[in-house]
Amino acid sequence: MKLAAALISNALANEYNDQCGGNITESNSIITFSNLGQEDNAWLSCQWFIEIPGATEFTVIPEYFDIEREEQSLEFLGCDYHYLAIRYLDRNNEFFCGKHEDFGNPPNPNNPGYSEDDQKNILWNARIVKSPGTIHYRRDGDFSSGRAEFALRIVAGIEAPDNFCFDTQHGSGRVVSRRSEDTFNASYQYFNNEICAYTLRADPGKIIKIRFYYFDLQDSSHCANDDDRLMINGKRYCGSYGTSSNAPDEFIVIKSSETVVRFETNGLGSPPGTANGFEFDWWSEDFTQEPVPFWSNMQIFFDRTKAQMESGDYVRPWRVPLFRRLFNRIKKTGIESYSQITGNCNYERQTPSYKIVDIKDFVEDRRCTNLMRMSEMGLDYIDSYVCMDGHPRPHRTLRRMKKWMKQIGDLGKRWCGMDIWEEGPSSLPSGLSCPAPEIQEGSGSRSSITEPEPSARIVGGQEVDRASSWPWIVDISDQMDSCGGSIISKNSSPQSDFILTSADCCFNFNFASFDPVITIGPKHLKFGFFEPSPGQFTVTQMNYPIIHPEFVPMSHGNDVCLIQVPNLSDATPDECDDCWAPVCLPQEHVDVGRLCYVAGWGGASRDYATWRTELNDVGVHVFSNEECDKTDGVFKLKESEFCAGTPDFDMDGETDAGKSICYADEGGPLVCKEGDTAVQYGVVSWGGECGKADHPGVYAKLAGPITQWIFETMEAVNSGNYEFTPPW
């Protein structure tokens, strides 16, 4: 049997056979599975959770693969009902079925029963998976055929046999990848539905420089997940030289001693000769961030920027002397003398990070960005290399360096019209509260509505402490799905309390006939379920969910829902030490440009492996609906909606990527800081595309009529004047 032969390939490997799922924590482990003798078992779901300590990614290497494909009336059904699912990189799940034994080589068109979909559906090459990740085998019902056998080796990092498109090069090298065999001396001939990874390691103390000689891939507007693309240092490239702005520059400098160049192809591909691949050389270059060359470059950058400001395009030419004074003041502090690129620093208030500063290019056509670029480089340099040890006035001087450099950036923001975007911390500050969030029965009080004070799949965010920063956030889950929600009341016993979430979540939960479980005080998430933690408790809805009467399923607008729960103060366990608190609701909508925050356990797909194990939050700016309608990812918003994301700080005509909502974040709260009060202005509704450029997230707008409906409904429920009806 082929499976047995695969297991003998490495006697030292850790075998995970005869199990329907499990945890894998060691490299060089082998997952084996066989359902021989149980082919008639029509329903089966097995999931392996892989998290190898110290590994940010791992490689899945198939040693044997055979999952019988479905056919019905001679029609090929693909891998819809009987499949192996692997989540890798930043794509959605890939589904595999079919049979293959010749690892590293694509299915042969001359094989009996060959299908044009085989290159896409058969697991014939390695896969890179971000850690933690999952491998999921599933057989769904009577449509699926029975046989399933496979052996998968799990290796920490990026590894594969020599005949695959994985390579590690040291010091210098060349990478050539072509679609057609007859193109000259390709290092690797690529096919559809592939991932290649080329690790480039510079000589010690040096950085990496790449020069392209040839580039020709399928073109698309964003080089998106479902297109062929090359990824270098977090940027995507596609298209062809001379015809596409998405093609790379001839020279690319990687300001690091190591990088991984990734090449991905989709399952559709293009005919040979229409997208032929790429070719580049790379080599090690000297590290040029020593103080003297860095500030020589900054002087040149200053001179060119000053000339731009004096050219007549700058609307505030009287600011040029201020720009000159700010830069000269920074130079006169002796910043070069108090810089070091290695070693210890005894100045206790700032320790250099020694993080390589990203040297920005001077831009001729987007002039206002140069002031911001210069400021960003200077501030990064101060954090990376400045040590004030031995300075007579270290704290005062360091503070002034940063202040003056920031003021240079502020000049650029005003020139670009970006001074409307509020600045603030990356996470929602801790310790915010909502005073007196109780409905006074019969009084009509709206004490939890807060008047805003004047302003002073989470993707791209960071872990936060739920209890101190987001004590109102809850998870709402059933057997099929998960959403976020927020606690918006703290009523006296025996009155009910209420959870606010999206109408779409409530509709989906109850349409599936599963009662969702609301987890309050959750901390850790694994396999899509919360691990028990001190003070955590769960409640269930007391009645039908209350969906906004103007919400239309499968549409947008008025996407809010109330869930009645038992009095939370009564339900709170003794070990809960302030483990929850409510959030306030607004009277008026938040101003455009404000920096607000959204949080959740969501991930990059519906696959549990991509969900966060800890609560994450991220800061997003509130856009006007007119700005939202100009983006690719948002069509015309309704009055009951607004969007938020990252402004177009790089001035490329698209809202910036990297920070957004994602799967399983739906229903969660968007919160802004109003003094010492946390105010929820929105409910996660749709959009965002998990951080994709020009795809801001869309939120239900709580201020105004929706907030009024929320409080009138809660009051009616607790006074016994509300009639519950099924929401569908």
C-alpha cells in the first residue's frame, strides 16, 4: 500500500496516524489518515491544529495523496463534498481531492482520466501555512465518494525537496521562473495553483539589492489573492514591463539581511506564452545607515524639498523659513554625535531599537508627500540610533528633536490636506468607562447616551487586554459561526440586560436553528472555541433576537440587532473581578477624520486556524460617505451606514492597506474615546476585505434614529410592552 511506503520514508518522524484530528507541536511530524473499511461513513470531519513553537510558518509536504473525487451522472463535481482543506499564506482555504504519487511534478495530461482541473484540485506540491494553521479533512453526505488516504509531512519553516520551487541563496544569486519549458534556462517551470518561496540571505552586516531583467505575469488592479503575483518585502507585483504600473522597478533595495520572495499562481492561470514569468539577480550591499551618510542624504532631501516649496506650488510659501529653522535646529543638537548603530546605551529614557530605517525616495510628482517622508525618516532614525548618554541636557534635547521633526511632517500634512486625520495611540486606551448605563424604567432617561466632546480579521492590529481596554466586548457563537457583540446596559435586578450585534449575525444564527452562546470575559481562543479563563461565563438569549425592522436580509443598511439576556450582574460569578462593563451609545455621529478603534478575534478567513488566539484591536479613521463611495470596495452607502479605514497617506489614489476588519469580527463594536468615556459609534457590518487597499470597512451608524430605536426597544422589553416575533 502506498500509504505504508510513505510512512517508512522517515523513521524518526512523529506519526499522527489513526486519529481524526489532533494537535501537532513538533517539526518533521507526519499526519496520516485512512478510511479504508469505513468508506460508507457518509459524514466525517477531522481537523489537525498545527502550532510549532518558534515557527511563524510551516510547510506541508504531501508524501501520498488520494481522496476520491465526486462524480454524478458523469459530471465532475470538483472538491465540493469530499476534500482536504489547507489554509496557506493570506489566501482563503484551498480544497484538494484526487490522486497523486509523483510529488513535485504536476499531473500528467497523458494519465487516464486526466481533467483540466487536476492541477488545481490535486495536492501535488508543497504548501506554506502561517502558524498557527489547520488541515481539515471533510466528507459531506451522500454526494461524496468514499476512499481517502493521505500522508502529509509537517516541517517548521519553509522547506521542500530540491525538485520544488523552494530555494535558499546566500550572499548573491539568480532566480528565474518561467511557465514554458522552451524559455531559456529557467530555474523552475511553474504551473497553476503553486507557491514558490526564495529565501535570500545577505552577507553578515549587509542588506539585499535586487535587479530585474524580465517580468511578465498576469495583470490585475491590485495583484489580488486570486491572481498570479510576486511578493517582495510585503508588496505585490504583477503585470509586465512597459504596460503595467504594477510591475516592479528595475532595482529594489531590501533594507534587511534576509527576505523571502514569494511567487504565487492561481488555479486558472494563463496559456503558455501570455504570462511567461520573471528573472532577477540579487547581491549583498553595504549597510549605509551610519550617521554621516544618513544625514548627508537628509540634507539633500531637505534641499530638494525646500526648492519644491519655493517653486510656487506650495500654498504657504511663508512657511519655508520655518522649515529651514526646524531642520537646522535638529542638526545643531549634534544628532550625528549622539548616534550609534550598535552597542549598549546607558541613557535610561530611550534605548535605541537598531531597526533599519526605511530610506524614502524623493517624489517629483506628489510634492506634498516629501515633507511627511522626511519627517518619518527622521523620527524613525531617532528611535533607531540616537543615544543621549553623556549629553548635558538629554531629556530636553531628545524631546525637542522629536518635536521639531514632527512639525516638519505637520507642514506636509497641511499641504496635502491630511491634517483632518486625528492622531492617537495604536490601541484604544485602557480604563475608559460608561457612567450610569442604566435604563430608568418609565422615566425616558437616556443616561447612557453620551454627548461627544470636541476631539483633542482585525487586520494590522495588536493584542490588547480585554478586561482593561474592551470589557464590553463579547463573543457570540453557535455550532456554525461566530460574531462579535457589545454589552450596552447594566440594569438593576431583575431587569434584563442587552447585547448589541449585527442583524445579519442574528438572522444567520437563528435561521440555522441553533441558539447562540454569548461568552462574557473571554480571553483565549483555540480551534474557534474559547478556553476557560477565570471569571469567564456564558449566557443565552432569553427570546427571539430583536432585529431592526428596516433591515433586509442579504442586503445592507440598519444592520443592528438586540439580544435580550438575563441580568448580567446576577449572572456574574464570584471569581469575576470587574470582568465586564457596558459601553455608551452616542447622540450624534462621530466627526469625519476621528481615530476610532475596532476589536475582535477574527482572522483572515472562516478557517479557525486564522482566527486570533488573543483579542486584537486596531485604529481606523472615520471617512465621509462621499470618500467611501470613491473606493473600489464600497458601493453607495445608505444613510444608516458609514465606513472607516486607513487614509491614503502614501498618496497613490487608494486608501491604504493593512488595517481593517475581517471574518468573525462582524457584529463587533467600533469605539471612540470621548474624554474618559468609551462611546460605540458603529457595529461591524461588511466590507474591509481583511486589510486590502481601497477596501474600508463598513459599519452600522448608531447615532440618531438607530440609537433612539435601541433605547425605546430596551425600555419596551423591560416594561413588558414588547411582543417578540421570529425574525424571519
